[in-house]
Amino acid sequence: MVVREGQIIQGDNTYYLPKLTLDTGASCGNYIGGELVDRIPGLRKKPCKHRALLGDGQTHVDIAYNVVLQLRLYDDDNCLYDPLTVELYIIDTL
């Protein structure tokens, strides 16, 4: 896993994220916590059906919503990369 600082861009607003965990071992999707999604005005949740296997290799989580957003990451020299459009599955307890 890699931890980075980043930003979410939503419309004309930018939301600083002091800690993003990038899990290169996640093979079935990208995930975001429901609490963070709820704090950013204007993000549109889309219904979906997705099942995630957690890192313990036994626990499954059924996911009902996802969101598409613009994400920018800081590199090791504290410079921002260009924005990426990412689809994230929303896990309420993450």
C-alpha cells in the first residue's frame, strides 16, 4: 500500500485530503468511505451492485452505490499530478 496526499475536485471546489491509501492489491475496484462522500456537496451517488472481498480473505461486503470523481495526487516532491477521473465504490464503514 502507498499513502499520499491528494485532492478531490468537485465543480469549482477543491477538497484537500491529507491521507489517501492506494491499495495496489485491490483487484476488483476502487473504494471510498461513505462519510467522505457525504461531506462533499454535489457528488452524485449512482446505484450499483458490487461485492468486495476484504483483505482478511473471508469477509464480503455488498455495495449498493458508486461515485465518479476527479482526483489529484501529490508526488514525493509535493507537486500535483494532473486530475484523474476515477470510479469508486462507496463503503459506508470505510
